[in-house]
Amino acid sequence: MRLENESFVGSTVMPWKLLQRHGELVSKDEIVPYCVQIFPTFKCNGKCRWCDYRGLDRSVELTAGELRGIADHFRKLGTRAFVLSGGGEPTMHEGLDEFIAYAHGAGFHLGVVTNGLKWGARGEVLPANGKVVWVRMSIIDTETGKYDVKRLARLAAGLPDAEIGVSFTVTNAVDVGTALGLMDIVESTGNITHIKFVEDIINFAPEGMARIRETCGPISEKCIFQDRLSREQGAERCLVSLLKPTIGADGYVYPCGCVQFVRGGDDYDFTMPKEFRMARWNEFSRSTPPFNGAICRRCPFDRHNRILAGLRTEFKHERFI
Ligand code: SF4
Ligand code: SF4
């Protein structure tokens, strides 16, 4: 992978941005909740076969007032960016455009992860254009060959001032034709920065990944391949939970955006499990203790945690690098 492409990957790779900006984020006593993920709603209009959130109560969502309250509360804590994601599908929240305008006006940098069913429907310029830095569109059907790849072109046309990425889930039944159809659009569209082929998180798919790597890899430098072989034990002091927590549509703060699968084993209930709750959003503060990640057997942020711990450690012989 081109090193620049690691700009678009939040987990599993070396956290370069953390290393570059650590002076703003980490001190001996505190970690700033710098980038917060919000799931505005658990509602979803997709039916992805591999959905790892399929056990959520789809009627739950944050109110417009709570969303504004989250922006106000976290601005005081030093948060600089929000990722609006799910959980559910963020564009299913009626107040999303209003919240984007509010948070943008308050100075936050915004990213949105969407399945594109709404934002990729028409190709008209969307209200979020000029307010969101990036949008990542997840492909909801990568297996049947029936996916309308032009949805990606319409979404990119609707957000001409944003950088668009694509997330393509790879299973062992992956349809290579769908991937190639998308690749044509990725290659020919200026504001599409990358297509990330992500291995199914629950049922690993090494054969599917190998097929996709072989066919798509040589075509474009915009390809990113993300395997899911992480078996790293979570940290007992999970400092990631203070740096980039996730707020569920149920109003609770969770330590990371991967709580639905990190326990490993076969006991998935495809929800955000209660034992991961850290606080209600309005009770979260810079003195909230870090989450105990001893229950996590598949931590994708192991490197982040080691580096955060290292940045707060006084090492001896500091000039002997
Ligand atoms: S779009 Fe996301 S939340 Fe909705 S069904 Fe697909 S994977 Fe699940
Ligand atoms: S998987 Fe566990 S230890 Fe790792 S970042 Fe998430 S909550 Fe923390």
C-alpha cells in the first residue's frame, strides 16, 4: 500500500497521525478525546448479509437536541473532529443535515460513513457539500453482481468538495465484476481518493481477499486492502477509549467503534454490548478512567494503545535512539 493511503485507515496500520500530532493530544496526565465517532441512529435502510450490527434495536436514535448537546459538550473537552457513522445508517436520521451544519459552524472537521442509498440516489449537490471533509460509502451488496455501481458516481457528484472513499466488504463469495465496475468509477473520478477492500469481520475470507488483490491490485494505486487477522489482546488501560471514543445512538460512550466484535469467540449478539459502556455522553470527561480492555481478544487498535502508553512513559537513555 502507498504510504499516503494510510491516511484513510483508522485501525490496524501504524497510527502515523497520532505520532505526528501527539503534542496536541497526549500529556502525562490527560488524553484529549480528539476524534469522536457518533452513531446518530441505529435505524438502517440497508440489509447487508454480513451486518455485524444486526442485533441492534433499530428504533433507537439520538434526538436533535442531544446531537447539538454532544457537539457543545465535546467542544469543551477539546474534540476537533466527528465521524458520523453506524451502528445504523446516519442519513436515516432526519436531523443529520442540520447537525452537520451546526457542527461545521462550531469548527469541527466532519467525516461521514454511509451506505449511499440516500446520498447516492440522485447526483444532485447535497446540503452536506462544503461542510464534510470526507465521506466513505460502504457497498451494501458485494456478492450477487446486481449492485448499481453508478450509485458511487452519483454520490461523488453530489459532494464535489468532499473526498470520497469506498469501503467494499470482501467475503469468500465476492463478485469480482462488482469490484471492477466500481474500480472504473474510482479511477475516473477526481474526488474519489481510494477503494478499501475490507475482509468480512466475522467470517474471515482469505480466499476472497486473494482473488480481489490479484484482480484489482494491479489496476490502481487507489486500492487499499485490509485483512482482519488481528488477534491482539486488548489493553487493560485502553487509552484509545479516551482519544477516540464512540457515542452510540443509545447515548452511551463506548471505548471504540469495534465493540460489536472485539470479544471474539462465538458469542456475538451483533449489538453494542452493555459491558462496554463507559458513561452517558454528558458524563464523559477528561477524568473518565480508561476502559479495561482485558475482555477484548481482537483489538484492532493495539498499536495505538502501545504508542499512547509509550508517549506517557519516561524512557531512560533518551538520546540513544
Ligand atoms: S448499511 Fe451498515 S448497519 Fe446497515 S445493514 Fe449494512 S452493514 Fe448493517
Ligand atoms: S478493542 Fe478493546 S482494548 Fe482495543 S481499542 Fe477497543 S475497547 Fe480498547
